[in-house]
Amino acid sequence: MGRPWEERSRPPRLERRYQFPGYEALRNFLDKAAELSEKEGYYPDMGFGKDYLNVTIHADDDSDGISDAKRRFAQQLDDIGGYAEDT
């Protein structure tokens, strides 16, 4: 399923790789992630291949760290895909 979120400090960001059994599962996740982004008004950086997705959530420009709202967004991504924190 992928590694849990990793917090990086330079620049401040959260990163995660999601692994999927195939393209259809990835596509379903991307559709749900798009709905979440529209709802929350936040669009993280995403890059994907046939069966994986890399997500980067950057800190706000005026912040030294990741806001609680962006941490909640990361958790919501995990929730829509059914991923536990320790996967």
C-alpha cells in the first residue's frame, strides 16, 4: 500500500507514496482525491504511474511548518483510500 507520510523540513512538506493493485484502483483513488481537493480548496502536488501515486503537501508560503488543515487533508486522503497510518 505504500509508506506512511514522511515529514521533510527543507522545504517543509509531507510526502507519501500510495501503491495500488492496478490502474483501475489508482483511477478510483484519483477521482476521490479530486473531489476532496475541490471540497477543501487545496490541490497537492501529485505524480503517478500505472499503479502508484506520489503526493506532496507543501507548507503555506508564510509558514515554517505544515498547518493542521494540511495534516487533516493528508489524513482525509488516507481515509478515502482505506489506508491505515502505518502502511
